[in-house]
Amino acid sequence: QVNLVESGGGLVQPGGSLRLSCVNSDVKRRTSPINWYRRAPGQEREWVAGITVDSRHRKYADSVSGRFVISRDNTKNTVYLQMNNLKPEDTGTYYCYSPQFEAWGQGTQVTVTG
């Protein structure tokens, strides 16, 4: 069973950085493309970024392009989301998702406030 667990969220001032992690604890160590989503308070869930298994293809929402970087370490079964120059509008709960296994993590909260 694929089980995704996010971590790394927190409270940060505008302009600050955070790095989120998404660990796949699948005992079979199956890999999958991974997408990050976020949901701001009172808003719909929004796609943020995605990465293929081999890391050759990475895509970003326009709202985070140039500030966020998605990467992965398949030896650790982990996908990262480096978030730089954070803005208050980046506040929300961040989720990772495996489209291959249709599995969501529980989310990690990011709050950007000064």
C-alpha cells in the first residue's frame, strides 16, 4: 500500500523559505510521478507542481514558477518542494499526490505572515 506523508510546513515571514518533503512509505518501494497541491482557507484545492519519476520533467503553476522547485530522491522515496520568497498568498495546507496510485498525503500546513 502506498502511503504518502508530508512534512516541513510551518510559520514563516514573507520572503522566507521552507522545504516540504513527501515520503512514500510503500514497502514495495514503487515509484510514481508526484504532484503537489495546496488548499488555501476557503479556497479550492490548487495544483502547484509536478515531477516525473526520472525527474526529467517538472512543471509549475504560474503562481509559483521561479520561486518553488520540485525535486526527488528515489533512493529515499522522497519528493521535495523547495519554496522560496514565500508570500502570504502561499498560505495553505500542502498535499502530495500520486496519480499512479491515486494516493494523497495528510497534508502539512504552511503559514506565511509577517
